[in-house]
Amino acid sequence: MQKRQLGKSGLQVSAIGLGCMGLSYGYGPATEQREAIALIRQAFERGVTFFDTAEAYGPYKNEELLGEALAPFRSDVVIATKFGFNFDANGGQSGLNSRPEQIRAVADQALKRLKTDVIDLFYQHRVDPDVPIEDVAGTVKALISEGKVRHFGLSEAGVQTIRRAHAVQPVAALQSEYSLWWREPEQEILPVLEELGIGFVPFSPLGKGFLTGAISETTTFDSKDFRNIVPRFSPEARRANQALVDLLSEIAARKKATSAQVALAWLLAQKPWIAPIPGTTKPHRLEENIGAADVELTADDLASIESALATIKVEGDRYPPHLQARVNR
């Protein structure tokens, strides 16, 4: 698979990475460990070198899974993980915490869980309004100088936060939601990333599965599935947003590709420093996503997508209110 560099950081990753959250958390029951390890290793064998996890996924279980799965070829892959939350006794998130001592503690624990001596990319998972971003960036800068971390990242951060953090410690990558049905980063975020030389790692590049065409207004989700509380996944919103899926399906048929592949190829075509991280628990979906790197959208293809999108209004917020308050800070 082709490689991409995340901005000016020097960090090279596969054009398409693997978001590993769903193997342990967020979309229903965790995948059986042996199956999950096999899927991660299948991704590596097919050219994926960029793997995304976080202490919050489980919590902790996803990092342990990745550490086990990637141990045989640790030096050949880039592992990204994240800090920034407290957890209660039941493993639930109990508030933000990016205090310097917490960042250091999370780094040390993540190194053990990941079976490694260095974290390639260490993101602040969500901006903590109680801790100056300069203190966060300074702490990661110290971890980099100590050899525990290679690169610093932010997730769902706003423009001013990105600028302030970057002034203390260069930000290698911003990870935020971006896809054909969530294009808000184009307004302010992408221009600033280009100006500062920061890479962009879109999560949910397939709209949490909706853009694949496999979800309809009648689809039901597991009781533990995060999408049950997402306004954009209400039956009414899904019905309204079907027009976008139909458009993707038409383009995919012309390109002899799938809807998911067109959605990922569209992201890759936006900027050369964008590397999406679709997640999946199914080997055949993994193969499909990896195949998107070979789908080339021409200027005419992109123009037709743009003009068609202009006629479609996507309905529903991407987060419930209590989570929406944590983004774009």
C-alpha cells in the first residue's frame, strides 16, 4: 500500500490505517481475542502500518489487544494511542483529565499494555478546559525528549488550541471526524493544518458504517452500541440521509467499486497528508477498505460528487449534547 507523510512531521503511515476501537468497545460486544488478533495481523500483511487505539477503549483492553497482535512486527508499524480521561471503578469515563501527572502516568501504563518502549503518536483524546494546552504540549514534549513518545497529536481540537499547542511542541497530526457526511473540518481546520504542516487522521470516515450502505432506517443496533444515542442514527435521520448513500452507490457502480471504497477514496483525494482510519471487525470489510487505496477518483468524479452533495442536506447531530460540548475546543 502507498505511504503518506502526516504533514511535516516526518511520520510515515499507510494511506489507510486501522481504527481498532470497535474490536473492544463502542459497537456492541467485544470481538473474541483470537479473531481480533487475526484481523489486526491480516491488516499488517495487506500493507496497513498505522494502527489506532486509546486507553479509553475498553478501557485498557484495546491497547492490550494491540500490544499482543503487533508484537511480532512492532518495529514495522506506527501505533497511535491517547490520554485524557478519568475512569470510574466500572471502567466508565468519569471526566476529562489532562493534568501533566496524569499524562505521564497514562504514557507509562500504555507502554506496558502495548508491549513497547515508545509510543509513536500520543494524542490528547479531548481538550481539557481545566488544563492549559501549553501544559499538555509541554508534558508531551518532555516525554518525547525522554524517548517515551515520538510524536504529539490532538483530537477534536479547535483552531486556537491547535495553534497554541503547536507553538510549544509541533503537532504531527489532528484526529477528528471527517467524511462525506461530516465536512465541517473543511471550513477552518484543514486550512490551518495545511498552514502549519500538520497531518489529518479522519476517524469515522465511513460515517460509523452508514456510508457503506449496510444500514437502513430499520436497522437495529446492539444495546451496547454507541450509535443508539447518536442523533444522526435516529430512524428519521437515517431515512433523510439515505439520499447520500444512494448517491455513493451510483458513483461506486460507475467506478466498479463499493460505496465504502468511494467514500475512502474521496478522503484520500482531498489532501496528500490525510490518512483515514476506518475500523471493522470483519475480514471481508477490512479487504474492502484496503482496496479503496487503489480507487482513483478523477477531477470529473470529484466535481460530480461535489455538485451532487450540494443538493443533499445531512440530518442529525453527530453527537448527543453532552458529548458535542467536548469537541472543537
